Amino acid sequence: MSAHEDMHAQDDHGHHHKETFVTKYIFSQDHKMIAKQYLITGTIMGVIGVIMSLMFRMQIAWPEKPNAIFEALLGKWAPDGVMDADIYLALVTIHGTIMVFFVLTAGLSGTFSNLLIPLQIGARDMASGFLNMVSYWLFFLSSVFMVISLFVEAGPAAAGWTIYPPLSALPMAQSGSGMGMTLWLVSMAIFIASSLLGSLNYIVTVINLRTKGMSMTRLPLTIWAFFITAIIGVVSFPVLLSAALLLIMDRSFGTSFFLSDIFIQGEVLHYQGGSPVLFEHLFWFLGHPEVYIVILPAMGLVSEIMATNSRKPIFGYRAMIASILAIAFLSTIVWGHHMFVSGMNPFLGSVFTFTTLLIAIPSAVKAFNWITTLWKGNLQLNPAMLFSIGFVSTFITGGLTGIILGDSALDINVHDTYFVVAHFHLVMGISALYGMFAGIYHWYPKMFGRMLNKNLGYIHFWVTAVCAYGVFFPMHFIGMAGLPRRYYTNSNFPLFDDLANVNVIITIFALIGGIVQILYLYNFFGSIFFGKKTVQNPWKSTTLEWTAPIKHMHGNWEGEIPHVHRWSYDYSKPGHDADFVPQNIPLKEGEEELQH
């Protein structure tokens, strides 16, 4: 008996004991429960992140106007309802950190890699259920530290989510450089440990635990995306860990890795020899692959959902895999485009410009393939499909502005303006969120055994889509007009007075978009208890997860695991009665297996 079969045999015998509430819901080793834990924790962090963004948007739209909401939520940081400048920087910092790491990374990789890898490759569970549990609890612990940092007396970290020295390296630099910054670093160190454990588990599971017949070219594109994302994480996250550890040493042990010739109020500090630009290199070596750690899982989910709801095979399956691999490779050699204005050698700038613009090729391949998959399909426009189409829209519009920012000569004009904010929020933030929402609407029946309310889903999509463009489209124009990002107020600059009304419009769209998420939260949590019960395969999908029983059990399938006889996208195949043929159905006599 192989080790693979032996593990499955042990699973069959080992999971009949009675599970307590604690072992089932808290310290669970079942990948499906851990996926839900990630999703619900990420959702709670998302609510915190969105509330922060709405608060600082209100501050930008109506600067220095008293606001009862500020007084209620910020206390001493908003005397008489007027937001303090220090807390504005802290809100921007923690909002960015929470959304990038705790919502998008956890909501996509943590949730869907856990849920789908074992189910779609035909495995009983992850390679190590225990490591999987530990990775979630480390993630939860890091979330707790990040939230605790909001309540520190001197204030949370306020050096931007990129935490550049010297603001992050000198505890006396500003109020947000003290204990709040230390907690930020501790939180991120724990988060990185969680990500590495999770990523290693995903990689080993995909390589070792595929069911009989599940070759790499029969894997759904979701699994390819999760697999490559995990590899990027293992390569790049340790670099941020090294940067965080060196920063802790600069802060607490008197070293000078990132500090040199610092003056505070005329006093010369003893630091010399370090370089803040070194920190930028270390940070962005993770920071840029992190963008793809967030977006690649969303691309995988969208590919799967589009094929299912177009009732067509995904167009260019092998080209899609090749483009995922190309994006993964290129993502690790473009980090310098964040540093064009840091005094970089112009020749090096041209090298980073070249590699950055090169990444447009695999991205365009994916966009064209999605559009071709939709072309002449029998489209089922349910909420998951709408969010997937929305993803393609924002990915293209956000990506086009990346061509400007990726060019060292053009970037200098709009660097650190709202143009940059508009670009990365559309291409990474909104696109990844759309991918996450699409995944939730599509796989919710698999997670909870019930359906989400479709009509609420439609309202959620259309209001979110209109508001997302309402917020980020005008930002391109105020960015090109020169409005700098991260400023607490622009009222001191008469040059920008004409742009104040645009900021009010952006904020109104942001508030409406934020409020409609309450509808989504009501739908999500309400449907767990009161949603319509699902059928075995509600979307008539071909992949293996829909062959597993609706009732959750540790081990996924009763009896034998299904074997795979065909690739993942046999939709509308000639010679079959139904317009979908699941992967576990053997080929008919004379039937050829499709491989695009």
C-alpha cells in the first residue's frame, strides 16, 4: 500500500470518534472548517479596514470640520470631533496593512486554498492538518496584535503600510513610532510565520496528494493559481521577515542598518552607515510579489467561475498556466519600480521599466482568454459571474495605468499622488475583492450547505461596482493635477482648492459603497442559518468538489475517493446529453479527451 493510500485508510478509521465543540469549531484540523475560520476572521478585519478608510475619506472631504462620529470612535484623538493629524496617518497605515495582508491574503489564499485544494485534487485533507491549524491560529494571533495596537496610548503605527525608516526605526520620531510600531512589527512577524506554514502545506498537498488520474494538466486553474501563489510566498515572505527583524534591532538594540545622519530638533543622533533605501529594497522584494499573492488566487477563482457560467471550456488552458508561471517569475524582478524617485541609477531604472512592462504580456493573455471564454457562451449571469466580469473590467482599467507608473520617465510626474492610489486600488484592491466575492458567492453552498440570496447579491454587485469606479476613477485626474497622497488636509495649498469638490464626490461614493457592504454581511451571516438548502451540484460544475457529499465530514468522501478520467472543463461537449461532464466520469468509447 502506498503512503498516499495508507493515509487515506488511516483517515477512514480515525474520524469516527465524537468531536466536541472545541475540536470541531475552534482547534479544528479539517481544512473546510479552517477555510471558514480564515474567511470569518478576514471579514471582521475587513470591516475594521473599511471603517478606517471611510473615516479618513471624511477627513479629506471635510477637513477640520467637527464630526460626532470621529469623537465617538477616536476619543482623545478627535478633540471636539476634529480629527488629529497623527491619527489620520495611523488610520491610513493600519487600513493599508489590514486590507493587503489580513483581508486579501487571508480571504483569498487562506480561505480558498484551504477549501478547494483537497476537494479539487481528490484528497482527504491537507498534507498536515495540524500545521494547517497552527497556521490559522498564528494568523488569528497576528490579527489580535494588530487590533491591540489601535489602543496603545501613544497611538498605532503611523509610518504608512510600507513602514519606511526613519519614521518606523526611531521610537521618538512621532507619536505613531512608539509602542504601536513595535506591535505592528510583532504582528507582521507572526503573520509571516503563518503564511509560510500555510504555503508549505499547500505546495506539499498539491504535489503529493492528487487522486488517481489527476495529472498536473488536469488540475483546475484554481489549483494552479493557489500552487504558484504558495511558491511566491515561500520565496518572498522571508525577505520581509528579515527586514522586520533588522528594523526591530535598529529600534531596540542601537544598530544602524537603515539609519544614517539623523537630526531631530537640531540634535545629531549617533546613527551612521545605514541606508533607508536598503529597507525599501527589502520591503518591495516582498511588496511587489505580494500584489500577485493577492491577485493570482482571484484570477484562478474567476477562471473557474467563468468557464462554469459560460457553459464553455476555459479558452487557452495551457496558455493560462504559462501566464501564471510567467507572472510568478516576473513578479520577483520588478520591485524597483516602486523606487524610481529614490535616487536610483537611470540605467537600473530602465532595467526595472523593461521587466515591469514585460509583465503586461502574460496579464493581457489572461484578459484576452477570459473575454474569449465569455464570447458566444451561454452566460448565466448570477452574482458570482457578475463579480468575475467586474474583476476583468477593473483588472484591465487598473492595469492600463500601470503602464504609466511602470515607466521611470513618466512615473516621476505622478509618483506619490492620488494617481498611484487609484492605480493600485483598482488593479489589486478592487479586483482582488471582486475575485473574493465571486468565490464566496460560488462556493458558499460548498462551505455552508445553503445558498446566498441571489437578489441581495445583485444589489451588492451593482452598487459596489458603480461606487468602486465612482471612488477611484476621479482619483486619476486629481492625481494628474498633482494632489499628493497621505496629506491630512490640502487646504493649506491654494493650488488644490479647485479639487476639493472632487474629493467630496469621491467620499460620497465611498460612503455609499461602504454602507452596501452591510447588505452583503447580512446576506452572508443570515444565510448560514436561514438560507435555502443547496443541492449536490447547484452550478452544474465539472470539478471534483461537487461530487463530495453536502453534509460535512472530515475526509470529504464516504468510501473511495473518486478517480479522474478527464480535464476540468468538459462543458457543452458534443456527444453528451448534459452540457457538463464531471471529471470522475470515464471517457466513452472513441471519445477524445480535450486539452486546450
